[in-house]
Amino acid sequence: MREILPHWHFSPNAPVKDVDTKKMTSGDRAVAGACRRAMETEAWKELVILESLGVRFNGLVGRFVSEVAMPVLEVMPDDSFHQGAAAQLTHMVKTKDGGETIRIIKTLAVKGRF
């Protein structure tokens, strides 16, 4: 699996490095798998389209954010490594922030944690 280095997230020429999934914990693998499954849903596609159009913080975006985030939050372990990600995702659901949800899910799909 390939990971975009954090300080290059917004560059089309971002360098990548290999991520060894064997070194991930079972919780990290579960979160990463849930994120990848969430990224294959219609809700994800609609969320990306709305974000590209600049639509944020309304009821429609909020519905798609919760549809994408809830399956990830359900499998997320309740440990110190995942507390920050869970808190941020929960906050994104409450504030209906599609752009930040997209960024968080993409990061978690690679590493399973921040």
C-alpha cells in the first residue's frame, strides 16, 4: 500500500512511501478496512462531488458525512491510539463538515490511525 507523506497532502506531485500492513495492529487494520469500504459507497461519491462544488455544512452534506463516518466509528477500537480520530470524526458528523471528513477517512484508510 502507498501512503502520501503528510506535508505533501495537497500536491499532485506528492512523494509516496510503502506502508507495511503486517506491522499494523488488528484495530488499525479494522479501521483501515472500514474506511476503504466507506470510500466505495455511493454516499462517499456524493460527498466528494458536493465538496468539489464547494457545498459544506448543510443537511445534505451532514447526511452523507454520517453515512460515511458511522461504519468507521463502529469498528474503531476504544484505545488511546484511536481516541483522537474518533473524536474528530464525531465532531465532523456534528458540524456536517464534508471536506475534513474526506481528509480524515483517506488518512485512516492508509494507516488505520493518525
